[in-house]
Amino acid sequence: MIQHPALENIDRTVPITVTTDRTLRVKVIDSCGMTCTFCHNEGTPVSVDNRAHAAGVFADSGSSGRVSIYVATNGAEFLSAPVFPDESFRHALEQLRNALGFNEVHLTGGEPTLHPRLPKIVATAREAGYAVSITSNGENGARILPSCALAGLGHINFSVFGTTPEELAQVQHIRYRNKALAQRKIAALDESIRLAMKLGVDARANIVLPHRDQVPRVHRLLAKYSPSLSVRILSSLADGDESLNAIDILLDELGAELEEVRLIAGTSGFRMSYRLPDGRPLIVKHIRPVRLPTTCAGCRFNNATDCEEGYYGVRLYRDTAGRFHVGVCIQRMDLCLPVEEFVAGDVCDEVVRLRESDLRELTA
């Protein structure tokens, strides 16, 4: 069994489900209408701030107010460009599906709903044999989600960065700490969430709980939406035990009962499923620091301080020259390879071996 504080005192009768990571993350666009101070931007530089910069001298922030927190040290060698629903994208998806058995594409950004061809991207991924999901801040959902639903979008993870204008403004660049602007962003998110549920798209709200002072925001989120919205609480790696204690306080206040532990072989995340007294489900997502046995072993970040997340899966990017790159770590973007080189190389085999060995250990 894995070692994690959240698992230390669980009842032995609670069922444990083990699955294997089969999800490919695809960065479809770099644009975003928010300026969150903690954004990793999938490891890539903010394109609008770095068009005049050469690889190796990319800036981690600029005049846009957006940041990419790992760029100063992660060795990024390309700017990301929008993905198009064309034959080259389809071919990249098929190559990775065949090499690694992927069955789900998770579309990220930037903010995916700002991509004008997102519905066609969803349709292309579906035609390539994938289920499709996206992560979104909801800022443009009302305009594009109906077409995405028709194209086959399965579920959408809405990132909740604040339940009040004050909360949201506080985590934005200082130039954009404007309550009126934050209120408009929250209103757009509300509209997107309600529309997704109306369209029959599986809607999920993700909210990080760093410390006990922010427990009330989760209560506000639960009170605001109907039980048909799945709420997922994410622990904050940066806040460690303080975040875990806050989650315990929340669960106690809610009277939540643990129903299932879901372990995912071959990736760092795992989930604990709870049920509230009114029957509403609640998910808590934790991180166990899985490592690629060879690639991570010699990495300069391979310690508990510099790499808290561990290996989190495979990501696909498109650069400004139209080439597709595959990455396995947003803190080591220098490890990215063209798709053809990746699927024929050692790291691809290593991913397969990790999934197989992790699955054996978790099910032993």
C-alpha cells in the first residue's frame, strides 16, 4: 500500500479501486484571460510575452501580467502555438494512442474555451478513438460549450480560484486586482457551470484548499450549486500538513463518510470519494510522488523540496513551426521530444514499465 497521511487511519473495509493512467494532456492554446500568480502554463513560456525571445532566454513573466512559474529553470526550448483539428494533430493522437494505450484526451491551455475551433478539436480527438475532457476557468464557456457538447465532450473540470470577487482578485497580477473584473469572471464561470449541467456534460469543480481559513469557501461552493455538480477538493503541495489538516476540518464539518479510495497506477494522483449526509458526493484529490525510475533518478529536482508532484503523465504540445512535442515533466521541459522520437525512444518504454510495475505493487 502507498504511504500517505490521508490513508493512515482509514477503515480497512473501505474498498480500494486501482486503475491505470490512460490520459493524454494536450495544450490546445496558450491564451488566457486570467493572470493567476501561481500558473505553471503547462511548463511553456507565456507566448505573448516571449515572441521576441530566443529559446534559452524565455521570460517567466512579462507585460501581460501572466506567469509561467517554472520557465526560469525548466529548459523550455519552444513557444507553444494553437493546436488545429487537422491531419497532423490526428496523426499525433494516433501515434500516442498506439504506443501507450491512451483512451482519453484532456484538453488544457491557457484557457481552452478561448480556442475558436475547440468543438472541431473535440470531434477530431473523438474520431481518433479518445474520450475528451477539458479543464477551464469558464470565462468563455457560454459561447462555445454547446458546440463542444454536440461534438462529444465528456466532462469538464472547472477551476475555481475564488468564490468571491475579493478571493479571485487576490490571486491575480497586482494590475488586475479589480473586484469588478473579478466579479465578471465569477459570473462567467457560474454561467458556464450551469450551462454544462444543462447540456448534460459531466461538470466538476476543482478547488484547492491550502489552509483552514479557506474552509468556508468550500461551504460556499457547495451551497451555490446543485448536487449534480461534482466538487473535488485538491490538497496544496506547497502547504503540506496545513492543507491536509484543513481538509480534515472540512470533512468533519460536512459529516463526510469515506466510500472509496481510487488509486491510479502510473501517475502521481489518487482520489478519495466521500458521501455527505444529504447523499451528495465529494472527491478529495491527493498527490503521491511517483517517479519515472530512470529519467527522474538523475534529475536535479529529484527531491521532496523541488519536486513535490512527481511524474504526472504525458503532455502533447504544438510549437510555432507546427511541430508536435511530447513532454513528461513541466519542470523539465528540456526532456520534450518530437512525437516520432518519443514513441520510438526509451522514455516511452519507461512510461509503460512504470505503469506496469506500479499496477503490480498497488494490487499486490
